[in-house]
Amino acid sequence: MPANTVSTAFLAALLATTALRAWLALRQIRHVASHRGQVPAEFAASIPLADHQKAADYSIAKTRLFLAELAVDVALMLAFTFGGLLQWLADTLSALGTHGYVHGLALFAAYGAIGFAVGLPFSLYRTFKLEARFGFNKTTPALFVGDLAKGMLLAVVIGGPVLLAVLWLMTAMGDYWWLYVWIFWLACNLLILLLYPTLIAPLFNKFTPLADDALRTRVESLLARCGFKASGLFVMDGSRRSAHGNAYFMGFGKARRIVFFDTLLEKLTADEIEAVLAHELGHFKCHHIWKRIAALAAASLALLWLLGALIAAPGFYRGLGVATPGTAMALILFSLVLPVFTFPLAPLTSLLSRRHEFEADAYAARHAAANDLVNALVKLYRDNAATLTPDPLHSLFHDSHPPASLRIARLRTS
């Protein structure tokens, strides 16, 4: 594969994808702003104009921040590749005496540290300016720093050994290393799903058993009707970080837990909480989690096979500004440029996710009152300042859930 072909393909894809993402963002800003002055008719009785305008302003602010991040991300991608930053990192680490697996791990660490440093100002602005301006942020500076420290520790303790194993498999397993890496990756993901509820999630949030006896009885009755077994019902202190609310279940097998944000319990009635939980159970009963895992497994296998075909091609490296091939470098380059080529496929995953949401809504309507789910969703849209008037095309690329009007219209006719 000639290097100039790789360079041309990457630059063309980068230009097209960046233009597409920017165009979609500008469409979103214009569309939301043009509908800011009036609440959609189907929500006029339940959402005040002031709340609708807040949601519009929040959506526009987030989209403008996205545009700034997009510009910086593109600049950083060009710096890593054609700007020679990745090659400079590799050369500098070699000069410091690193080699083999140590060099690969150090290269990943340096690459990750630069990405973290560039992204940190946006994270700070999003948390302490944008979210705070709209009344959502509850995170203190100390909590923010603590979360970062815990995340870094997990990256070292878990990510380091996993990455080392991947690099070893890539080196030791011959031409079919990509198959062994895929099996190992899949096993790691399943193990994390098993361990996350009890070992990882409690590092960041406090989980306490649901204390409301009446609500507990109601939830347990719903679980019995749906044939769902859980290891416990818990309330998570989401209010420590944000005013947003949600409910979900995590883990599988005996480790399955049902979790309610404390903010959700404060905002919804018992009927509405039951309906929201019925929706989440719908994802389980319709096997959406396993379907998504299967789809992700198939996609990752195809991508690892593609990397297996590229890793021995010198033009792959030279075409992206790197003169020193290697397993770690190949992984970094592939993960860096892959989103440029895959973003145009986002509507496919969005459509699949939306289909799952409609199916979960339909399940909830059979096991709880559809109107209670409608009322809950309206409250959540209002309290989370989710815009009721997204640009349809932008939403198709970026939103895993159907627009509010479509989702609620289906529920009202169920």
C-alpha cells in the first residue's frame, strides 16, 4: 500500500468527516434556535416556555462547545500524524532507553497524557461553566480531582496489564494474532461487566439499599411480573455531581443490580418510577444488552482483522507521518484515524439503538401504564433540559434515543 495513497485517503476522509460534523452542528444550532420561541403543541400543557427556552439554550451551548472541541481534535490529530508528534514521542522514548514492551507502554502513556492535557480545559469548562450556568453541576473541585485520580489509577491498574497482554499477543501469536486479541478483549469486557457493579462503580459513587418500603414492594412486584431477578435495589448519590436523573441496571447473572439516581427519586412519582424501570427491564427482556455485545464483538473482530492486514504494511505508517513501525504504534495510529472513517456510519448504530428504545417503551407499556412513562419522560426532558426540537439529521447522527415527539407519540397510541 503506497504511503501517498494512505495520506490522500486519510486527508480526504478527515476533511469530509470534519465538514460533515461541523455542518450537522450548525444545523442543530439553527434549528433549535428557530424553534426556541414556542413550545411544541404536544408539550404545551406540560412544559413551560421558560423551560423550553432553557433547553434550547443548553443544547446550543453544548453544540458550540462541541465545535470548539472538534477544531482542537482535528488539529491534534494532524499534529500526531503529519506533524510528526507520534514519531517524536517514539524517538524520545527510545533515546531514554526504553525498548520492547516497556517502550510500547510508555508510548501509549505519553500519547494518552497529551490527549488528556488537551481535553482537560474542555472538561473543566463543561463541568464548572456550562453545566453550572444551567444549574446542573454539583461537582466540587475536590470531587473533580478525585474522580480524575481514580480514573488514572484504574487506567494503570487495569488498563496497563490489559494493554501489555494485547501487545504480547500481537507479537507472539503470528499472523492470526488479531483473533487471539479479539478473544482476549471479549473476555476482558465480559469480566468488567461482571465486576463493575461491586468493585468499580462504588469507587466513584455511594450505593445504598432502597429505603422506601412502599416503593421497594412495588418494584419487587414489577420484577416478579417481568421474571427479572436482581441482587439488590440501590440508590446512587448522583446528586453529588449533577442534577440530572436516571435509572438503570448493571451487571449480569448474580451481579445484576437495579440502580436509581437519588435525583430521579426526588422528581418522579412512584407510578412514574415503576414505568421508567419497566422500560429498563424491557432492554433486558428484549435481549438488547446481548445483541449490542454481539454487534460490538462482530465489529471489533472485523476491525482487528483489518489492523492485521495493515500492521505489516510500511505505507500505513509512512502515510500517517510515522517512520518507525511497531505493534504499539500500529494500535495508536489505527485507533486515532478510525473514527474519521467510521463516523458516516453513525446513523446505522443510531437506528439500531432507537429501535431498541421503541421496543423497550412498548414492553414498559405492557407492564406499567404507558401514560405514567409519558409523564416521566416529559419530566426528565424538562428537568434535564433536553431539547424537544432537535434537528432531525443531527439527531440521527448523534442521538441514541428517538426524538421526544416521536417517542411519546408512539406511547400515546400504544
